[in-house]
Amino acid sequence: MGTLVLVRHGQSQWNLENRFTGWWDVDLSPGGEEEARKAGRRLAAARVEPDLLFTSVLTRAVRTATILVEELDRVWIPVERHWRLNERHYGGLTGLDKAGIEARHGREQFLAWRRGYATPPPPMRPGDRYDVRGDARYAGVGPGVVPLTECLADVVARMVPYWQDRIAPAVLAGACPLVVAHGNSLRALVKHLEGIADEDIPGLEIPTGVPILYHLDRGLGIEDKQVLEG
């Protein structure tokens, strides 16, 4: 019925530095820019031609998408950006070194915060240097929408309605939407699409800059999945 293309943004500067990023706005590293170019080339080689583009409102996703569609020579396709595709909010861990957090709190707690489905990190304190509630890109959302922390279950709750309202109808209309987002917003979408159990989702990794293609039927069931690596 339709093809859905998912791409996690290229490596960000904080990916490179091994820091928790979440809703903080960090740009791509030079390596991330190259990953975005390679993603575009892989889609071109597979003759995939997206006709709609959805991204989060964070720079690393926006820039990845921009570079990717330039490689595809499809900069003209309609674009929609939304905070519901943002990365998971890492609360009070935002900006901190991942290895340092693991050493301080132990591997079990570290993995629960980083990969667990229903365990949010400690909430960000009001006034924290990484608090984005005053950011202009969220000026139009209601009070309390910008979180102070999130677990993956929270991301599923905010992302799936956006999938159902905006992206799925495009697939059902025969379009080929390209979604450029983040590790956890895409993990949430893949969990929904593939019916992955809560206890199994910690094992799912979405690599940066690697296109994932889903060919979906009229019921939005998966007919085929391709990962364009190499």
C-alpha cells in the first residue's frame, strides 16, 4: 500500500561526546553530516523517492533531513516539523556524561534510565541550564506539555497519536513519507508498528544515519522491512 522511511539523525556532537542529550538542541558532528549524506545516497541507490518529510523541531534532525533530501534532489517535498517527534527528555541527566552516570549509580540503574521502558530519569530542576520550557519553538504548546523527564512509555504516548493523525494517513493515501527523528522517538514508533513487547524493547537499537524501510499493507501491517546498511 505504501512505503514508510525512518532515519535516525546523524551523529550529534553530544553523541560523539557520550552525553545525554534529550530535548537540548545540539548540532551534528562532522561525522553526522557524512552519515546524513550516506543515508541519502543509500535511498537513491534503492530508488526510494520520499514525497513527504516529517522531522522533530531539533536541529540535529532538521539538518540530517536537509542534507538527506539534497542528496536525493528532492528538497522541494513538503515538510512538517513537530515536537512530538523529539527525542526522549532525559530530565536531570541532560548534558551529563553517560560513563560517569553509570560509574556513579551502577549499571542496573543506568540501563533502567537509558533503556528501560517505564523508568524515567530524575526530573530536571526548574531553572536548570538545559531547561527548554522557554524556548521559542515551544511557545505555541499548552502549559505542562514540555516535560521535565520522560521514559520511553511517555514517548509512545505522545508519538503514536501523531503517527495516527499525520503520518499513517499519508501512507494509506499511497505516499512515501520520510520520518527523520531520534533514537527513542523512532524506537517508540517501531515498537508500535512491530508490536514489540514492553520487556523486549530495551534490546532495540536504532543506528544513526541508517534508513529503515517499511512496506505496509492497507491495515498498516508490515509486508516487508529493509535496513539499508553498507
